[in-house]
Amino acid sequence: MTRLRPFHQASWNEPILHEQTSPGERGLLPPTVEPEIAALAGDASSALPGELRRSAPPGLPELSQPQVLRHYLRLSQETLGNDVNIHLGLGTCTMKYSPKVNEELIRSHKVADLHPLQDDETLQGILEAMWRFERTLCEVSGMERFTFQPGGGSQAVYANALMMRAYHAARGESQRDEILTTIFSHPCDGAGPATAGFKVVTVYAGERGYPDVDAIRAAVSERTAGLMITNPEDTGIFNPHIDEIVEIVHDAGGLCHYDQANANGLFGITRARDAGFDLCQFNLHKTFSSPHCSMGMPVGASGVTGELARFLPAPMVERDGASGRFYLDYDRPDSVGKLRAFHGVPATVVRSYAWVLALGGEGLREVAEVAVLNNNYLAKKVAEIPGIEISFAEGNSDRRLEQIRYSLERLQQETGLSTLDVARRTVDFGVSQYFPSHEPWIVAEPMTLEPAETVSRADLDTYAAILARVAKEAREEPELVRSSPHRSTVHYMDPEPHNDPERWALTWRAWQRKHGEG
């Protein structure tokens, strides 16, 4: 029997620094400038053009060093995540443990002190790492070239949409202005091409939880530029007809993009190119075990076939065959252009490269096998909880891969509590709130769980026990669940004020204006 341990997180109700300001407080008192130095240096601000100078000093908070230290240490005690507790509830995000030895690599001055404007001759080490990891991803996916410039999976999807558009324009087929996607694919598979100017056609799932071949065939036309699809989709079901779907789009003249953010159950088992795809993307900040860092250091690795390589964003890392030296190639006349400043996030590439080198080919396949095993083990435990069901399970013998979208519809009907109520209550047991689903909720009262390969069997047992406990409470003490969380850093938030745009404030100055203080 799994015993749930007591939990109560530190809760400081910590105000933001602006609210803690104490006029006159200082964290550092710089020495007074000697008259001789002041006369020689002059007024530093005078070197700035007038239009760049502030009319008044910025309204920064005034605090002592202990105040600042306490603030951030208190915030550090109010966090949950993989390094603190079980963190498998953020389905589609692949929240795995990331080896800390890789953090030592990126803290080296060889990575941390790099500057994007250095001469190529002084960047040979990092360029070689990027070049070799590109070869690795080509092997994993079957593609021929990759770029690490996109700042996340969504931007990589956008990059691939731009390359689709450039490909058709080069062929004189600019009338191809439609992109097909599916309802259980990631929302960026529609948002990316929409941002690139395409009309998005969304194909819904059939009875087995994935789009039918006939539905794809009915959606394509002479205006089809391509398909953007996640497989397995967020239900965790792998579409067994994926190669046939790709062929249908190709026959219509379109290209096919494989969203491989859900690749954690596919390493060494399937490859995008082997299914006929022309483009794909990986999220290094999840699937390849580089931390999400609160979305501060993501990399969406975008891969393409040789035919599409000329459209990749510039610069690309190349190797001179004669000298063996590496260099950044900006001479790419057919490139879709830059997607972000400089060359992406090299530190994230180094982490991911180190992870793959440590595992090797056999290790990568074991990652996929254990992730799938963990998911199906958890599914068996969760499916035994009254009121929770696996979506599209009836008459569907297909095993799920790395995640599952469950339904708490029956629990909601029996208790009146929603999946959002249950998710909030799980926080009281020291785990991060799970992800219900992207909107719209095609699966009623959804709950999407994704246990990666680094989650232990004991962790899975504990998480299932927490869900069972909350489901039991929903029947016996519904108000306890409805008013949760009670032992976390946050409390139940009344959604009503947040539906009023007049009360929204995204910055401190906006808040001051709306409250008549600025």
C-alpha cells in the first residue's frame, strides 16, 4: 500500500519588489567619484543621444541587500518541479529529470563566456558541437539538415511553415495557401502556419481517436500547401496510417511536417523521414533533457530534407572539407531569413548533445521503451480509480505511447467537481498541478499525464494514490476539493475578476495607472 506523506509548502504570500520598496534604502553605496576623475571622465550620460535619455530616473524599488536576498529565497521555497517532487502531470511537456553533470558543462567559460559576434576561428569548439549534434538529429529523424535557431517548438513550426511557403513560391505555386492540421495535434501546428499567412484547415478525430484517412483525403485540394501533425497526438495514440496520410498530401502537391515534441516514446523506433515527412521539429528543452528554465532557454530544432535545406534560416554551421574548420554560413540567398537574434541558445544544444552522447543509440531506444512502459503502468493504476476513464478506450485496443488524455467526466457527473478542482487539490500533496488539455476540450473534463522515463515505479504508485485519494474526497468531502489548495503557496482564485479586462495589469506601471497611483 502506498502511504501518502504529510505535505505543507512554505507560503510567504510574497509581495513583488515594487511593493516592498522603502525610500532611501540601498543595497550598495558606491564610493564618491574623486574630482580629478570626474573632470577627466565628464558626465557619462552626455555620451548618449538625447532621444535615448530618460526624462526621469526609472522607478526602481529601493531595498537593502537582506531584503532582496529574503525575497528570492522565499520565492525559491515556493516552487515545485522535478528536482523537488513528482512532476509528471504536465502532459505534452515531457518534464523529465535532467542530469546535473550537464549543468557543469554549460557553466564552463567555454560556453558561458561565448559572445555571438566572435570570429568563427575563436568558436571552433561550440561550432563543432553544434555541427555534430546536427548530424545526431539527422540520424534520429532521417532528415538531412537541422537548424537550432528557433526559440522553441512553436517557432520551429513557424519556421517550417515559412519554408513550405518559400518552397511553393519557388515552384510558382503561390496559390497553395492552406495548411492541414488535426484537432489533437499541438495548437502551434495551426498557429504557426496561421502566423505565416496560411489558412488553417483542422481535421477532427475519428472514433479511434485519430483522423481517418478519408477525412484527410477530403480536406486536401489544389490549395493545399502542406500538413502539420503531431503523432502520437496528445491522446497518446499513434496513427497507424500515418504513411498513407503523408502520401495523400504529397499526391495533392503538399509538404508534410512532423511535430515531434511528443517524440519521447519514439526514439530508435520510428523516424520522421521513414514515414515520408519532409520537415520535422524537436524540442531540445524537453525531449532531449535540457530543462525548460521557465521557458528562458528553449530550442526548437527544425529539420528538413535535402531538397528543402536551401530555405533554412541563416546562418548554418558548415565544415570546410579541406581544412576541417567550422564556420557560420550567411551566404544563403534562398533562406527564409533569421527567426531570432544570432544563432539560438548554444548552452541548450550542449546539454542535449551531452545527454545523447551519454546514452548512445541503445540508450535512446531504452528511453522510449521505459517512457511507454511507465505510461501504460500508470494508466492501469489510474483506470482503476472510479470516475476516471481513458479517452477513446472503448473498442480501441491500441496501446498508448508516452502520454494519455484521461477523462474525469463521470467523476464530474457524480460529484459536481470539475477536472480543474481535482487538479488544484493534487497540489496539496506536493505535486505540480496537472495539465487538463489545450482548448477546446474535445475530451470532456480532461486530464493529460505524461510520465517520462526518469519517473520511478514508486513515483507512479504515489501519483496514482494521490488521484485516488482526491477522487474519494470528491465524493465524501466535496467542499474540501472545491476550495483547494490549502497547503500550497497559492489559494483558490476567484476567476470572476480576471474575466474583466478593465482589471488586467501586465506591468507594475499599468497596475499603478489602473489604481490611480501613476
